Amino acid sequence: MEEDRKRWNKKYSEGNYLTEVNKAVVEYSKLAKGKNALDIAAGMGRNSKYLVEHGFSVDAVELSDVAVENLKRIKGLNVIQADLDNYILEPDKYDLIICINYLNRQLFPLIKNALRPAGILIYETLMRGEETDKLHRNPLFLVKPGELREAFNTLKVLKYNEFIDYNKNNQSINKALLVAKKNI
């Protein structure tokens, strides 16, 4: 955990992070029937801030001290500093869960359980593929093609897309996007 905290503190201290709200969060967050949301690995808060500004009550979970201090400046945000390897999500709590550019497979069952009936999940992360493989990323932190869809196959898939996007350094990367709804 301490190694992860140091790595993320360094990244955020150097300003090496995205600042624009994720397009899928903008497009699909409005599908949530309620306003209780969770932002997993919230980073510097670009998506959490957007949700708060659109009436959501947001729990933002983040490990980095640097990011947590920034998150605390976002009015109306409930900041939770935690190591997601050990964090337990409360069952049936959230109308919306977002997880953008973070992968922790052990959270998959907890995420499903934390969604309320009819709750919406927006999950977008890096995927194995020709473009991402060129960047020599650790495959443990990349989903395989089709993996997100399979991992959340008990939810109703509203959108699933595997695509090429660009990172902060304008390098092309493979990504997967899943938008799903928990059955009532």
C-alpha cells in the first residue's frame, strides 16, 4: 500500500493527470434514478466534482494524500481515504458507481453488491491490445477484451465498447467501457 501511495502522490504532485470530465460520466450519469454516487479511485476529482455539481451526493474513495487534499476542496464531496485493496463497499448503497481508469478485479463483486436495484455502473479502463501493449503497461492492470462485460454479466449491459483513445501524453491506448444497470 505504501508503495502505491508514494507512486500516486508523485504522479499527482507532478500534475500528470487528466482534468476533463470523462465523456461517459457526462453521458450516462443521468441514467441514475437516485443521487447517491460512488467514485472509485477518484484521483484529483474531475468526475466527482462534475457529479456534485449535478446534484449527486458523492463518496470519493482515493489513496493518494495529494489527491485527497485536493478532493477536500470540492464543496459537498464526502472524501474517503482508503486503500482499495482493503476497502469494503456498503451493500445496496449507491444509485451510481463510477470507476474510471482504475482496475482492481477483487472489487468486481463488491461493486455489484454495492449498487442499489436499478443502480447504474460506469466502468471505463485500459485494455490489453495492440496500442496499449506498445506502451509496455503491466498486464495485471489491463482488462482483456470482453473481460468487463463478462465480469458484470449479472447486470443489464446498456453499453459496451472497446475502443482506441488517447492518454494525457497523446499516445493511443486501448480502452473498454461498460455501462450497466443492476436488475430490480
